Amino acid sequence: MNENNNKTYSITELSKEFAITPRSIRHYEQESLIAPKRVGSQRVYTKGDRVRLQLILRGKRIGFSLAEIREIITMYDSPSGEQKQTMLLLSKIEQRREALVQQQKDIQTTLLELTELELRLK
């Protein structure tokens, strides 16, 4: 068994752990968001790949695009990345929040219009 720092994962292990398909993981690889090593034809994911996958999925849940996720991850990899990444992430969070608040307002307006129409038709 590998030491904890050298632990590796198969695509099957990661897909089960994160409840996603192996196809999704391969897609993130094609998008250059993760880069597993190859042993023959088998993909071997490191602890770092696992963390990246976790960040990708968290970003997707929040509503970030893959381009935004790539931008954040790429910035993290740069030497002075941590502070810049934090600032970028805060900016992206603010933008996402504003978009969601606007969507919420639009939904409220639509629901009100539907209720008014329904009342007129009764």
C-alpha cells in the first residue's frame, strides 16, 4: 500500500467517491483541468488530482463555468497564486451571487405575474 502522501486513485475510485461518471472525469482531463499519469493505458490519479477534481466539482455546484474554474486553478499553480487566487475567487463569488439574486428577482416577478394571470382567469 502507498504512503498517504503517495496514494494514487483509479478513475473508478474517484468516480465512486464523488458520485460522477468516469466520462465526466475524462472530460475534465480533456479540458486540461486535471492531468493524471498513465501506466500503460490506465489513468493513475494523484492526491493533487483528487483535490483538483474536488475543486472542479465544488466550482460546478456553485455555478462556475469550466473556463472560470480553469482560471482559478491555473492562478493557484502560479508562484504568487494564493493571494491572487483568493482575490479572483472573491470576485467570482460576488459576480455569481449578483447573478443569482437577479435570477431570484426574475423568478419572483414571473411567479407574481402567473398568480395575477391565474386570478384574472378565474
